[in-house]
Amino acid sequence: MLVSLLRDILGNPFQPSRFSSKWRTADVVLLAQQMYGSRDFSAMPILADALQDAGCDSDAILNHCRDHDCPHVRGCWVVDLVLRKT
């Protein structure tokens, strides 16, 4: 469980994912803001679809969003990238 939590927060430090500002559409940002604010990350697969619709082609990002075994929490590296949190 702890390892999964760390992966959700840190991603893969050996292969950082690039994030294009073009993927930060209104829908993507709204979904990320709602999840971050409510602490309900059940919409992560929908975020993956919205990112893909925005042109995201990063397997690491899309797979992370669609990973049902990963416990997504505040600090999730993908949500933080969308919301420009450091």
C-alpha cells in the first residue's frame, strides 16, 4: 500500500513525464480541480479520456490515470501537473 501511495505522489523519478501545456484544456483543469477540492479521485479515468482528447500521448500519464489499483490522493503527480502544483 505504501509503495502504491508513493507511486501516486512521485510517479517514476527515473523517467519523469513531460507535460504539454496544450493538454491543459478547460475540461482537464476543471476535472482536476474538482478531484483535488473534493479529495474524490474516482474520476481519474475520465481525466485520462479528457487528456487524451486534448492530445496527450503519454502512456505514463494515461496509464496512471486509468490504474484502478492505485490509491489516488491529493498530491497525485498527474493532478499536480495539470494544476501546476509543485
